[in-house]
Amino acid sequence: MKALFLAGGKGTRLKPLTNKLPKPMIPIMTKPLLERNIAELKKCNIDEIVLSVCYKPQHIREYFEEGNRQGVKIHYVKEDVPLGTGGAIKNTEKFYDDTFLIFNSDILSDIDFKDMIEYHKSKKADVTIAVTAVRNPAAYGVIEYDENNYAKSFVEKPSPNEITSNYINAGIYIFEPKVLKEIPDGKVVSVEKEIFPMLLKKGYKIAVYDRLSYWMDVGTPKKYLEAHKDIMTGKCKIPELDIEKSYSYRGKNVKIHSNVKIVEPVYIGDNVEIGANTTIGPNAVIGNNCYIGTGSKITGSILWDNVNIGSGSRLYQSIMSSNCIMDGDSDYYNTIYTPDHTELKAI
């Protein structure tokens, strides 16, 4: 079985973090989100991946290459211009001769892919859509379904008077190849707004999979911070952090002065050095190859790789992208900090 990742978006809502990096490469606990999702697929023996790329694809290619390091085979399909979700799926049609999975690249979830695949087959569906319940569905695609878990209607980003359900499209699908013939070739088309409603009208069976216990669209800085907090409090699980044993993680070759105060939960990557009289946490993520000077305080914040924090600095509810250098005695709150310093953006 193959899986398609829709990885072509510009990640506009995450700017300036995505000024130089495509959204699928945004790190979740020091590893790209895309890499974490591929690892989950690999667990259920999906080892052939199609990546639909458009925005800054060289970063994805340089990191994953042909997929050998991840133990998968990766095919790249580049869009010269964005084709929308439906157009991107159609653009990869040649790769599928059997049931395949589709995954939006900005989703962090605990989905059991094996269970979803078995569910799809048991429902004899043409398409299965994973759904999740949210408090305010107005920014998403709302799905109504019957007592047998088959879709009845779709409304993309409904107005308040159109909201009839709190279950939204979670951006994870299983398709049968025959469905692809219904998507026009070479056109900009939305699978959510156009293709799914059209399939219903034509009588295709669309099953709804509602067994997600955790789901997050990490497409905004606020959601990105929230996702990391959810991991560190156990709402979302990652392999290297087992909160039943510990609320902190330390990588390899970490040097922490004896006077440092660690307030769990905390995640510390490889090759990190933390100076004396420093407080780390709670809810602090320190990337690989970072240096934190004496007397600093990092709380509720995320440092990517190769960040240097000057002595006496304070960082609260903020994000520092890779290769940042923070001057000593600096103070940042609810801020995105990038290496060129030209875009300090409030979260």
C-alpha cells in the first residue's frame, strides 16, 4: 500500500517560520513533522511514499533524498503551480493501482493507520475520511454522517447558520483508485469543496472514521506551541517521550551545569550546553546543538537547532528558529524570532 503526502503548501499562517522552510519540515521535538508521520506509516508496513511538493521542495529532497534513511521509498511529484488538494491528488494518479492513503502534511495525530485501513475495507467504501470533533468548526470542513457512519453532506468553512455538526474533516483519507477518474486533470480543484460533494451526488460510498483521540492542525504558531505542550503532557505520544516514566527527555552529549533548575516537562535535544543559574521549563523544548548562557530562563518556548541564547536572557511562550543568536539580557514574550531579526512576530 502506498501513501501520498500533500506537502506543497506555503504555510502562510506560520510565517516567518516558513519564510525559508516548507511547512512539512517544521520540527516537532527536533524532527520534521513529515518525518514523524512517515515513521508512523512505516509501523503498519506502508513503505512507499509519494510526496506532492511545490513550495521550496529542495529542502524536502535534501533531507529525505530517496527515503533510505527512513526505510521507505519516496517518489517526488512537483507542481509547477499550486493545483489545490484535488489537483495535487490527481497529479500523482500514475502511482496507484490499489487502495492508497492521503495525508495533509500539517497534521499531528495519534491515528491508528492499520485500524483505519481495516475499517475502510470493512465498510466497502470508495473513500474513507478521518474526522475529529472541534469546539468551533467554522474554519474547517464540516461533515454530516448517518447512523452507519457514511457521509451525508459536506460544508467547507461554514457560516454560523450552516453549522450542523462539530465533526470536521481531519485531512486524512483512504481512496480507491477508481475515484481518481472523477477528478479533472490539470486543473485547480479542491477535494474538500468540490470532489467530495460531487462523489456523494454520484453515489460513491464515503465512510467516516471517527476514532481519533488526538488531532492538531499545526498550521499557526499558537497551534504549533500547543502541539508541543500536548506532547509533553501526554495528550499526544511520540516514541522517545514516555510520560509514564518521565516528564523530561535528554538527548546525547548534553552538558547541564549543576546549578541549573529543570522544571518539567522539558525536552532537550542532542549536544546541548546549559550554563549555571539557568531555569529551563516548564514546557520548554531545546533543539539540537543549542547553547544557553548563564542566568537565562526558558519557559513555554521552543528552540530549534543551533540556537545560541546569551547570558541573562528570558524567553516566554516564544519560538526561535534554527541558527538564531539571542543577545544577552534580552527579553522576549509571545514572539517568533528568526536569524535575520527582520520579522519579530507576536504569537
